[in-house]
Amino acid sequence: MNNMNNHGDANKMHAHNHDIKCNVTNCYYNDQHFCSANAIEVNAQGDGYAHTSDGTACSTFVDK
Ligand code: SF4
């Protein structure tokens, strides 16, 4: 089955992932406050060591 979408991106699932709630609604992968990417990568910000969740960010984010 070809799961390529109009953006030519094979990494986006047909349905969003109910295990990953995300409120970054301007992300290409965001679908009704859930993530639709097959996988995401989250990295620590700044010096690379997160002290709280505020120090983390999704590197998979793509602006719509
Ligand atoms: S790729 Fe990251 S920022 Fe985008 S919807 Fe998924 S979890 Fe949110």
C-alpha cells in the first residue's frame, strides 16, 4: 500500500496517534491535538540537559 500523502512524505500515518497528545496545532503532523507522525524525536534544549519538561522540545516539528 502506498501511504504517501500530498506532501510526498511517507512518514505520516493515515490516522493520528492517540498515544501522543500534542497541542502544537501549527505543526504539519498535528491532527486534532494528536501527533500523526510515525515516530518523533524529542531533544533537550539549551545545554542539552533538561531539568523540567520546559527544557524539552520536539525536533520532528514542521511548520504547516
Ligand atoms: S511532530 Fe512533534 S510537534 Fe508535531 S504534532 Fe508530533 S509531537 Fe507535536
